[in-house]
Amino acid sequence: LLDEEKTDEALAALERVTGKLELILARAPELALAPIDVSVATYDLWASLDTVKTLIDAAEDYLEDGEVQKARPLLANLVSEIVISTTSIPLSTYPDAIKTITPLIDDGKILEAKAGLQAALNTLVVTEEVIPLPVLRAENLLKNAEALAENEERTVKENETLAEMLDEARNQLKMARLLGYGDKKAYKPIYEQIDPQQVYNL
């Protein structure tokens, strides 16, 4: 309509769509960000705790010496996580965008109005959820350990397996802390499962 210079019809169309958008968002507020695509990426780090500590120490030495670019590749590898990226249309921004564009149409600034509309329509919002793999592994280990612990007739071998699971869960939480995914207090509920007596030291 703007291409055809039918400004009155264009304004009427914008008025209708604004009303519909506000009604949709009032009835379904979760559509303020309407998801249109989801992607999942996994970044894993297979290294011992000692290796990670060595890399962190080396990166810190480089940073202290002002060698940022030398520290950068070391830090870039210190990641172990699943990243869930959701691309959404920000419907909640459209009514305000339309209200901003309307005066441009009234003033005859058609090119600017069209550019503003296109910018609003082309805007997408990407949100990310990060799931630390060491924490996920610790939780899975504890889930398996809990099932084993409930068996009151465990064999010696099963007791050894249970102890190994708990040790590995501790190691995974140490890895999570080393990689900066939280401190001990952040994982207090998990530590409570591993060793309730030690939780007061957190």
C-alpha cells in the first residue's frame, strides 16, 4: 500500500494489525517472543582436572603479562556445555514500532516509514540456555547411585561401584567449578546428596 502511495489504507491496515497484536499478546503473553527455530550445540572438554588447572594457570600468566591473544585460545577451549539457542519473533515490539512509524506516514516520509517497517519485521531475538555438562554428568551419576544405594543387598562389587560413582560426581562438580559454571554453594543440593555431613562446610 505504501508502494502504491495509498497512505490512508496503509494506516488503516497498521491500525488493524496493532489491535490484533495487542489482543493476541493479552491472551497469550508467552508469544511476546514467538519461537520459530531451535538449535542445539554441544561443546565438550575431555581433560583431567590437572590439565584444566594447568591451562587456567597458563592463561592467567599470559593475561598478567598483557599477552591477551596468547591467553585467548587457551580460554576458548575451557568449555563443556550444551547450548540451546531459540530464535524468536519479538511480537511485543511490533505495536510500539508501528506507533513510531505512523507519524512518518502522516508526514509523507514514506521511504523512512517503509525502512522502519522492514527493520521491525527483520528483527529476530536469539536466546540461549546453557547446560554445563559436568553438572549434568554429576546429576546422572547421582541418579544411578541412588538406585544402587536403595538396594540393601548390595554386593562388595556394587559397593565399590557406588563409591566410584560418588567420587566421579565430586570430580564432575570440581570440573564445573574450575570451568566457572558456579561455586560450591551453587551446587549445594547435589553435594547434599553426595555427602550430607560435609554440606555445612560449603
